Amino acid sequence: MPDSAISPVRAGMRVAIAGVSGYAGGELVRLLLNHPRLRSTPPLLLGRLGETDAAPVTLTHLHPHLSGLGAADQMQVLPFTWEQLQRQSVDLLLLATPHEQSRAWAPHALAHGMRVIDLSGAWRLQQEQNRAIYKLEDADPSLAAALQGEAVYGSPELHAAAIRKARLVANPGCYATSILLALAPLVRAGVLDPDHGVVCDAKSGVSGAGKALTPNNLFMHAADNLSAYAVFGHRHTGELLEQLGLSADQFQFTPHLLPIPRGILSTIYVRLRQRSEPAAIQAVFDRFYAEAPLVRVRRSPQLPQIQYVVRSNYCDLGFHLGPDGRRMVVVSCLDNLLKGAASQAVENMNLMAGWDQAEGLR
Amino acid sequence: MPDSAISPVRAGMRVAIAGVSGYAGGELVRLLLNHPRLRSTPPLLLGRLGETDAAPVTLTHLHPHLSGLGAADQMQVLPFTWEQLQRQSVDLLLLATPHEQSRAWAPHALAHGMRVIDLSGAWRLQQEQNRAIYKLEDADPSLAAALQGEAVYGSPELHAAAIRKARLVANPGCYATSILLALAPLVRAGVLDPDHGVVCDAKSGVSGAGKALTPNNLFMHAADNLSAYAVFGHRHTGELLEQLGLSADQFQFTPHLLPIPRGILSTIYVRLRQRSEPAAIQAVFDRFYAEAPLVRVRRSPQLPQIQYVVRSNYCDLGFHLGPDGRRMVVVSCLDNLLKGAASQAVENMNLMAGWDQAEGLR
Amino acid sequence: MPDSAISPVRAGMRVAIAGVSGYAGGELVRLLLNHPRLRSTPPLLLGRLGETDAAPVTLTHLHPHLSGLGAADQMQVLPFTWEQLQRQSVDLLLLATPHEQSRAWAPHALAHGMRVIDLSGAWRLQQEQNRAIYKLEDADPSLAAALQGEAVYGSPELHAAAIRKARLVANPGCYATSILLALAPLVRAGVLDPDHGVVCDAKSGVSGAGKALTPNNLFMHAADNLSAYAVFGHRHTGELLEQLGLSADQFQFTPHLLPIPRGILSTIYVRLRQRSEPAAIQAVFDRFYAEAPLVRVRRSPQLPQIQYVVRSNYCDLGFHLGPDGRRMVVVSCLDNLLKGAASQAVENMNLMAGWDQAEGLR
Amino acid sequence: MPDSAISPVRAGMRVAIAGVSGYAGGELVRLLLNHPRLRSTPPLLLGRLGETDAAPVTLTHLHPHLSGLGAADQMQVLPFTWEQLQRQSVDLLLLATPHEQSRAWAPHALAHGMRVIDLSGAWRLQQEQNRAIYKLEDADPSLAAALQGEAVYGSPELHAAAIRKARLVANPGCYATSILLALAPLVRAGVLDPDHGVVCDAKSGVSGAGKALTPNNLFMHAADNLSAYAVFGHRHTGELLEQLGLSADQFQFTPHLLPIPRGILSTIYVRLRQRSEPAAIQAVFDRFYAEAPLVRVRRSPQLPQIQYVVRSNYCDLGFHLGPDGRRMVVVSCLDNLLKGAASQAVENMNLMAGWDQAEGLR
């Protein structure tokens, strides 16, 4: 698809969010209501699968804390229909929907001339064996394959140029973002030795699992507890392998459920190809993120903590180099609902619209 | 029913628990597996409504933390059937079941010659207007009315003699226990002035709401939060009015959901009939609980805290008398699953069996 | 002091904050760095008592989460000296300092021509018997008495006109704000019957106790716990009595320490002079707060929860009227560091500067 | 020292605990008050460094939750003096004291004919370079060296025979216990390939840091947070290297501070020498712990969680073998104050006294 086919997003761009009722959807609404470029045209808010027949509900019924924010008290969340989207001349559709729904809806939206940012895992994976874990079913497999090939992995630190021109952006996973931002500088600089194995021990707050009424989401399960899950089998593994260019046997990732509402801390163990010094590694990170508005690199030996990123749009990075100058621990923190989801989606929207990457996020 | 109809419980008493999968049911199992009098005859464990058709599950599948405790690793939780109970010659049935089920099952159990301790609200209320909130339906209303009249409110500090002889004991509610133990000594001593109003502001950990998959039981709802609920309408109000002999306009009770797994703290505001001194009030409490094994009265101005009762079998009480010698704040703490449920049920069992009231609870 | 003596605050007003290292001080810095009117002249940041000799520290060393916010990464926290304040031509001094320090410093600042907003309890109380609890000592008692008479209690919902012209504003306490905003509409409307007693059962997150290294501030004390404290003797009682015009025997207030970082919920029990209806009470609140930008009145029977106000600038109010139409429960929630401290100080600053009351707070 | 020099501990053994005020000390008291062999001779309770001059305090003043437990309400905590210990003919001294104090006191106690279990790190390390981190100073270096050589590392699963005869037992660290019990079976069975590196990512509740009034122990630091600390430099590394026979470059350990009061979960990444099957690894663990009363091995793929071990005396182990049959994740959980401290000390006491290893711990 030639670039010219992409209509530049208008100043008064019309944005719609589907899946407003979830945690990430709610944060997305909050960010867009605060966004300086969208003040005159507030986003269209839509429900999600299984909610499409429901009568409109007020936004503040779903998210009482948003009351008082801009036009929030007057806003309705409408049942999802394509007529609705077309009647409102939506330019950009943000999908905060389950992956089955995102997979089904993105082709329609593109066919209707909208651009799409999908926050689910539906469009992140180019390799079929990685995508298999989502058990996706396509109505039109060849169209889906074409769109998959066109989809851009929405990591603004890695793919800004492609995102600007993309019709379909696959917003990265929350765990994946925290690990990718920690490792990409080392991989790109060629200092990481992948053959010695990369171990990612990640811990996430409960909102990462969404709003579903499942036993693991109960207070009595998560409070005063810590548990590992999806060992050797978490869905975000695939996108990390693809983005980092690692093979499955070089990479290990274990997620844990933390007894807190929000925040991810990933502790990442790597080995360098050659003996190095802290200052040299610091320079690798600093250079890589010199222009990145939402990544904060701490001075070694300072390390990030979850409390400093919760409810912020940042990913914080820090590292310790071992006494041997080869083994290294990188620590990465972010808010799973923000830089791990909604804020990163807004960055992608900003890039697609030709605005400043961090507009509305500072 | 004459006392003689009650067979003395045998030393090797056979006890069954129905509703083992819940939080209170799990604590009950733990306490009975630790009970010195039941070592030779471990309790029969049964499921609850909707689980009755399921195949047996192992106890440690439901409650992994019980592994290693006595015979726990060998125990099965069986589907509930009356045949099962009779085949095992059960003497005492403990119902940790929803109130609808308890209301339906208790008459059957009594008819089969078993004695019953019910942990739900089904049998606590003598006055129909108080019971209405449970929307109970009786297959045989006149039998139910007779049994209701016979049912003993299972507060061992107030009704030990009746409990010893009872066929049907209605174990008090968790909030009700914390408030009742704080107020009963003052009411019985005639020092409380009910006409000035009694205000009970109570706060409970999340386990009080049970294991149901409801939005309010989600970690994301309860964590970092506090909320009042059931204002002017909580189900435990009725049993407090009946037990304290207060009228609805003299008494106010507001429960709150605390962001902790376990524990209740009730802050209770009362007015005394006459100006008093701390020492005199202390004596009222001390005398009332002189023989009570599971009530600890703190020395004023020390006050109980939830941390000192969680996972203990105690109710802790403390008070502050105001500078006017008339207004008083009483603070009461207990573990809602223990003294507020399972431990109190074991006290009742001990009394019914003729054992020491605190056997297995120290 | 004639109004004319108060120089209108300049558009590029120069603001200083003393006591930046505390929790409320940190929030104040965050709000001022975000404040549209202060973008060109960022606030001067100063330490507090016992820190005045220390070398400057960077702001982000004290508050790492502020990194990236406006000029935050370039800002220093300087030792407090009067020379510093004069050299910078400070117009308005915000004191986030302990009350002893605020009591000593405010007269100096006023004498140097600055206006002052004090976040401590030093200047809130007009009646000596209420002030006694702070054990304040004045170098010049007659000057202090004069300034005390001039000081305005900084509740913008109650005293906006006086605040606009004030030289010295005493920012309300966090508990006091939550209770005052719940009761003032009822008192002013004459519907509350004070003779029947007002009971305020309040619960606060741990940040309300400040950053001091005390046993009660330890994680191991506060976590999984709830405790009442300062029964019949909390310092905020006096300012509530003065502001509400109640006598000590009409009013009772018990604070509790919640196991959460931030947020206050106050449950308030009152009696009305006459039988009323929910709609009438709703109207009392709605009218009173019709123009208040930072008070959200919920529709009864909806009630506020801490989760909806944490990290917001709002106070949320809701109520339940009892079945007798006389007894009423009012629930009030706010973030103790924001509407209970820093946001309210910014409202006061806005009023003093002639700006919109909620500038920088939406 | 010949075995014969060790007087068999008497049935009515006299035990003293020094350092009763800390969290581990408090748990030790609780366990000993519950211990069937010590019912007739309750332990002597002593303070710790800096508290030695203080007047006696009641046990329940320090630990209110212990009220009601055995003789607890009558017990005093006395200032530490050698006269006190001798007057009471103490046989066994349990030191729940800081390592400097334990290092200084153990030689005295041994010289007075007592046996010693030390819960600090003072006597755990045979290699001087590992011990250096504690900066220990010995009054009599050659005596200290001799005693160090004699000291037995108190892991009952590894060294039961030596513990039985020991005069001086060094109770393992909490993190060290969780990791050691996970790795020892694999190392002893020769299946672990140490050259590929062992990565231990461990997470502990706040009580692991003790009761000190430090910023990191504040609720406001730990709540809603997670942070890594002591990367490449935690004190428990040395004892793990010595016990596992690994070299520093084969082993990496990163501790994290969890926002919960109690519990450790260690996620451990290893590689096997040869491709294996889950059943074979399960058998390695099962055989190793067949007789261990306080280790529970879960069936793979079940994994331990902190909630199932908190307030229990167990260490729970579980593992996942990767799809390559070589990489493996072992998860280990325990309560840092119990199996990670006090319960393990009681096991050691039981062994030293010739009692059943788990006496008083089931």
C-alpha cells in the first residue's frame, strides 16, 4: 500500500475507542479527554463484545473517577456498530477489545477507511507459530495474512517511522514493553551475548489480568500473595522473540502476579559478549533513548521501582553490571495500563497523526 | 423437646462439615483436624449446593495450605447426600452453607437424629420482620417455625447453658459477634443509655464476603480502597437488635469493606445513663468476661487492633470514656473467619459435646 | 490591615515552597510545576527545619517520580534562608512545614511583605483552648495574637472572599476538610440537629501521618491492620468545632489508620431537626456546591469510595437518609495529600492571585 | 571437642531466648510456648543489645497477640545478663540478636556450658571472604576461629546428624533456606549443570528486614511497590555458595522487597546436565525430602504460592521443566519468620535435644 493512500489525520481528528469498560480502555479515555489536540472533538466511546446490544451507559457510571474531567460527565458509551462509526466519520479506531474481537474487527475498520490501533495481541505476531497461542480464526485468511504483513508493531522507540505511515498498529503487550525496552539497546548495540541465555523474571500488578470475574482476580487470591504462572508459556514471549531476533532457546520469561493494582517490574539477567564497564553500558542506554520522551534511564547503580512509575506514562530503566564485567542485571518498570497499554497507544496515535510523540502525555 | 431426647455426644463423636470449599468451611476443617477430641475420628467433609454431583475432590486440592496437617492429605470432600451422613452415623452436622441451603437442610438433619450447628443466617432470627431480609422459603412452614423457636443463638458468652442442650445452634454473624460482645456487658449491667442512640461503625476484610466471583470481591475493587455498604440495611442488624433487646431506632450499624483479607474492627459509640469512670467500666467488662476463654479485655486506654486478632480465635475489646464521663467509644476486633465464624462454631460444638469450651482453640 | 496594603499578585508571581521533602510538599511541587500560570516562573524550592544547613539537593533525588515533569530535572531544593527568599522577590510563601516552624516563620514572611499559605495546624485556630494541643510558643505573643486574628481558614468553599484578600491563610487539616465539607451544607441550611450529637468515624491512609520514622509508620504496623487512635483527642477536632459552630459535647471524631497509602473516608452520623426526604437533602448539597469546582456530590444512594478520589483533587460526598427520615449517614472521601492538603493550598493560591479557583487542578 | 562433652539435654530442658522483641524472636517465643516438651519449663526471655539496662517488660506489651497463649500473660522479658542465664541453669541459648551481638555472645555462652542456636549470620560462614560482608570483630580471634570451625550450619534437611551433636548451630538465612532447599536435591543428585549459571530471583515480605526504623521499612516505601536491592551483593550469597559448592561466577541472586508482611518466593533458573523428564525430576525431589517433615514437594506442574506457606512451618517446592528438557524453573516458598527463621531454629533445638525433628511444629 503506497503512503499516499493514507489520508493525513485531520487536526480535528475523530477518534473512537471500542472497549471502554476495561481498565486499559478507561485509561485511554482519560488520556484522550486530557489530550490538547482532541479538545474540540472528544472521542467516540463504544462498548465491546457482548455489550453491543446494551443501551448506552454514561461514562461516569463505568468509571466514576472520571467525573469532572472535561466533557466526561456528558459522555455516553454507545453500543458498537459500524453505522455509528461511519456516521461519525471516525478516522482512527482504538481497539481495547479481546484479541478475538480485534482480529475480526480490524479488517472491517480498514476496509471502511479507518486507521486502527489495536491494544490486544491479535496483530502483533508475524510468525504463525508464535501467533498460534491466541487461537485466532480469520473469516478471510488471505486478507488477514496481507493485513498481518502490513501491521506495524507499535513500539515508538523502535518503529516510529513505520508507525507514522501505518494503517494498522499492533500496540505491544505490557510485559513485552517492559522487557523489550530493557533489551533492545543491548541487542542493537551488539553487546548482549544471546547464547548464554536471557532470563526475564517479571512481576505485574493485578490489573494486567483485566476485569474478568476469575478466581485469580479475586482479592483473596492475590492479596498477601505472590505466584508464578505461565512458566515457559506466556503469550508475550512470541512478540519478544520476534522483536529482539532471539530464538526460543535463548530466551526465558516467567511472569508473576503481584499483590498490587498496577505496575510491572522486570528483572532481566543477561551476559555481555565482552567484559565491560558501567559507564559504557550507561552510554548504550543513554544514546538509544536520547530522544525518547517516555523512557527514563536511571544512573547505575540506581534502579527503578514500581512506585515511581505507577500512574505515570514512563518506562524507567536501570542496571547493575556484575563484578566480572560480563553478567548484568537490568531492571525495567512501567505502569502496565499506561506505558504498557494506553499511553503507548496514545504515542502511536500521535505519530500517526503527525503530532509530537508525547503530546498529551507529559 | 425434652432434654432427655438429646443423646450425649460420644467421645469419638462423628462430625460432618458441609460447605468445605468456602473460607469459613476451610477454617472449620483446619480447626477440627487440630482438635484433640477428634483425632481418632476425623470429620466427614462434604460439598455444598451445586457441588453435590461433582466427583470427590481431595481436601488439599481445595485448600493447599492444609497439606501436612493430620490426615489432611488423605481426605476427600464428598458430594453431599443423606445416605452418606447416615452411613457414617454422623452425630453433629456443621453447615458452612448458604442460608437457603441451611434452611432447607437443618430440618432433615434433625429428623435424622443429628444435631446441627449452622454458620449461615438462616436460623438466627426469632422475629419474622428481621428474618425477612433472607427471603427464606420453608417446605414445611409449621415445622420450620417450631425449629426456629427451638434454635439457640450460638453466642457462648451469652447462651452457654442453652447451647449445651441445643439440637440446633445458629452460629452468630461475624459483624454481629464483634458488636454483640462489645455491647452485651454494658446492656446487661444497665449502664448503657439506648435512647441516645448506639452507632456501630464496622469495617471488615474481604473474606467476609465469601468466595463468590462478584465485582466487589475483585482485587481491583477492594485494594487501596474503602467503601461503606448496606447502610441502614445490613442483614446482621436484626440479630443484634434481638440479642441486645434494642429497637431499630436506637441502633445504627454501617459496615465497610477493608482492603485486607481478614479481620473486623468495630468502633461503637454509646452514651451511658450516668457519668462514670474508666475503672468502673473496666470492671463491667472484666466481670462479664472473667470466665470467657476467647475474649480478651484490654486495659483502657489501650485499644485492640486487627493485627493482634487476625488468625487468632479471640475477640479483643477496649474502650475510651470521654471527658464528660458519659460518651464512650468501644472498639472490638476479631477474625471474621474464626471468632466470627469457625472458632465460635467449635466453641458451640465443644459445649454441645460437654467438652471444655475452648478445647482445640488455644 | 487595609486591603489596599495587599499588592495584587503579579501574573508572573514568584512562589516559594518550604518543606519540599514531605509527602504534601512533594505533591505541592508537582501541582505547581503543572500550573499554567507558573510555567514561566517555576517555584523556589526550600528545605525545612533541620535541613536548612544541608547543601542543595536535586528535586528528583527527593522525589524520583517527578523526573521528566517540566523543569523538574533541573531544579534544586535549597536550604531555607530569608536572604534567599528576598533575593528571589518571593510574593507568596507556601509552608509545608511542621507547625512549630510555621508558627515561627509566618510572622517573618509577612513582615518581609510576602503572603503566606500555611499547611500546618499553626494558624487554624482562633480559640486558645483549641490551639493548646499544638503547644505553640510565640516569640512576640501580641504580634502572634494579631496575626492569628487576621488569619483566614483556607476552605475555599466556605471563605473564598476572605481568602482572596488574606495575607495569611491557614490551610485546613485533611480529616477536617473531609468532615467540614460533609457537614457545612447541613449546618448552614439549618437542617442538622446538633443536640443529638454528631459522630464522625474517619479513616485515613498512612501518608496522613507524614514521613517520620516512627513505629506507627512502619509497613509491619500498618499493613493488614486497622487501628483507632487519638480517640476523644485528635487535633483536628478544634478547627471543626470552630468552623461548624458546634460545642465539644455535640461532636465526636475518631480517626483510624487504614492499610493504604492515600485517601480518607469519613462516615458521619447525624440527626436532622425534622423528618426529611432524600431529594430535599440532595438539593441542600447540590445548591451548596453548585459553583464548587472540586466537590463532587453523588446521587443518593450512591456513595463515594476512596478509589475514586485517590490522586484526584476532588472531595466526593454522598449520603443515605434512614427509614425514619431523621437519621442520616454522610460519607465523604478525598485524597489527604491533595484536596486534604496540596490541592486545597493551590486553590487558595489561585484565589489570592485572582485566578480561577481550580486553575491547574482539573 | 568429643561428643561426650555434650550433656544430653534434659527432658525439662531450660531454654533462653535473647532478642525477644524482634519479629523472629516473637515467633520463636510463640513456638516455644506451644512446644509440648517445654510446657513445664517455659523459656527464659531476654532483651537484646541496647535493651539490657531496661527494666523488665511484660511479654504481651511487646507482642500483644500472644496474650492468652500458655503462660504468656505472666511472662517478663528480662535484661540480658550472664548471671541471669546461670542462675536459671540455662541449657540452650537461642540468639535472635544482631550478628555483632551473636558473634560476641556465643563464645561466652559456650564457655558457660550452654549450647547455642544463633539466628543471625554471625556463624554461618566458614570462608573468610564470604564472612567479610558482616564486618565481624572478634575479641579472641583464635577462639572464634576454632568455634567457627565447630559451628554447624543448621539446615536439618542437610545436616541433621551434625546438628544433633553440635554445641553451636548457625541457623540459615531466610532467603538462603528457600534457595538451598530448592537446589540441594539437584546438586546432590548431580543433575544440575552449574557451568551454565544458576539465577535466583527472590522476593521477600517486609518483615525480612526486621523492625528497624529505616526509610525502607516505612509503609509508604513498601506499599504498592516492588524494588530490587543488593544486586550482586546480598549477604546470603556466601552461605549458599558454601552449602551448594558453587563458585561465585556460577551463581546469581537478586532479592526484591514485596509489599506484604511475610513470605518469600524464590524463582530459580537452572540448566540440567542432560535432557530429562518431569517424572525423573519429581523423583529427585521426592526422594530427597521423603523423610523431611517440613518440606512439601508439589506435583509438577503445580507451583507453590506464598499464600499457602504464610504462617506455616513449611517450605513448599515445585518446578517446571522446559520443552527442551534441559532448562528448568524451580519455585520455592516459605514464611521468612518461620521455616526461614524461628521454625527452623526449633527443628534444630529438637534435633539437639534428641526429640522428633518436627515436635511442636505440626
